[in-house]
Amino acid sequence: PRPAELPQTEAAATRQLSLRMRPRRNRADAWTRRLVAENRLSTDDLILPVFSLDGENRREPVASMPGVERLSLDLLVGHVAQAVELGIPAVALFPVTPNELKTPDGAEAANPDNLMCRTIRTLKGQFPDLGLIGDVALDPYTSHGHDGLVRDGVILNDETVEVLVAQALAQADAGIDILAPSDMMDGRIGAIRDALDARNHQLVRICSYAAKYASAFYGPFRDALNSGGLLKGDKRTYQMDPANTDEALREVALDLQEGADMVMVKPGMPYLDIVSRVKQTFSVPTFVYQVSGEYAMLKAATANSWLDNDKVVMETLLGFKRAGADAILTYSAIEAAKLLRQMRG
Ligand code: PBG
């Protein structure tokens, strides 16, 4: 049977418009839609963020992120194995530092035997071909929940960069592939690049969270790391004002000059215009982070059957591709990879 029937009745025919161009022709069949599709999501585009825990055989659900769990390293290996089996190229690591190890100076961040470094060594040992991305920022390690050092209520820049460099080197020595500074201090990319090169880590890449906004969408992530309750004040003196676009381009330009190999925009869905402008302006690998609050928002709606989970997951991820993202950090990476496998047969 012919799809997309034009009106057949006499009466309907008299209402036929004389149109030479009918955009609906290219949408009339699944096979044409496949041929003319401009963007495609692939498992190659996905990065899975994971939360690691100390101890053994520990599995703690994150209440505000249904389906996401904090896992001790023995269980994390099984979870990551699933990502590897599905063809996901990389995972982003977020260790849950016990609150008793958090201090004002976040010194645990640079401990070569901290949970982050142990997570890196465990996963590298098990999955040598999997890309490992390490967050560089102090908030998982500070007792005040800020990404940097604080004096008299001020988040210090240059002093923080020194600690970030030590944190980055500890991760590089442990075997990280990509360092992802998410702290938004000025000058940290150049400082980290110089320190890496001086230590013969020329191939360790830097993906800068170049345009990271002071967003309310990070709430569930801070629950996962137990850092939200600790946070004094907000992060608006270092993370970007959601009102700004040009400023994102200046941030990206600086980080590229300082040696970033890839740049990231974060959050994702409310900032597609930034993804698009960054990609068009710089033509560099541009990543986007569909953050915890975006995941929570979708899961809350789909749990109520207000939205169709599989469809909205795929639609939001395709939206990032359309905006120009090369890769997407998303807590839905495994479910998306499964759906992609089903679709491709
Ligand atoms: C650490 C960091 C944060 C996120 C990634 N790295 C939290 C923050 O900056 O407050 C958020 C990720 C998410 O919400 O999924 N600086």
C-alpha cells in the first residue's frame, strides 16, 4: 500500500493545493527518512559517568538519580564491563570520598593512593582499551564543598591551581587517559599541561570543562558525592553566569590556547546554543554533559509515564548531535547503547 495518500475523493481533490515542493515526500517512508537523516547518534559518541565507593561488595543507589548506583570497585568492574561490551569508548570517574577524609584544603585529592587513583588503576588493569576520564576539581575532597581553596569566604584562584596540578599529576601517574578539569579556575589548563609535559605525560589529554555554568542542575550529583549538604554558598564566583554566551567563547578560546585537546559545555539541554556556537566557532572536539539534574528530570517524568523513557532519552541525545557535539557524557549511556544495538539489529 502507498503511504502518505493524497486525498482521493472528488471533494477532497478540489481542495488540492498546487504545490511543487512537498517536504512531506521525504518523510513518507522509514527508508527515505533514513536516507535523508542529517545526524545520527552512535555508541561511539557516548561517555558513561560512574561513581566509585571504598570497600567491597557495596552498592548504594543515588536516590535522586533512579538507576544510578555508587559501587565499590569489585562491583564497578562488572558495571563497566557492560559498557565495554556495548562498545562505549570511555567512562568518566567520580569517586565518593568519605566525609571524614574531606578537609578545608582538599589534600586527599592529590593522594596517590586515594579512591580516584585506585579506581583508575583497577579499571586500567581490567580494561586496557577503555578510555578513562578523571575529573579535576577539589569539591569531592573539601569539607566546604567548593572546587577550590577558600580564604575569608573567597575562592582562591592561583593557590587552587597549584593543588589542581598535584591532583592532575596523581591521576596521570595512576594511568588516567583524559584529565577533565571541572573547577573553572583561571589558568589551570596551561598549568596542568606544563606539569604533565614536564613529567613525560605528553599523551595524557585534557578535556576542559571550558563553559561550565553555575547551574541548579548539578543537585543530584552533589547528593551522589555527599558534597551538596556541605556546600557553603554557591559557585557563582567561578562557574559561569547562565546569562552569557560570548563569555563561553572567550573561555573556550583561552583553554584552547592553554593546550586543551577537547572542550566541554555543561549542562547540556538548556545550553544547546552554547554547544552549537562553540563547535561552529572553533571546530574542535566539543563534548557536552547531560548532567545529573537533566537525568533526574527525565527519569521523574518517565517513572510517572508522563514521558516515554526510551524515546526521550534518544531524542535528547540526538539533540546534542544536532547542536554539534562530538561526544556526550550521559548517565543514560548504557541504556542508549542498548537501544542503539536493538535499532541496528
Ligand atoms: C565537580 C563536578 C560537578 C559535576 C561534575 N564535576 C559538580 C559541580 O560543579 O558542582 C556535575 C555533574 C552532574 O551534575 O552530573 N566540580
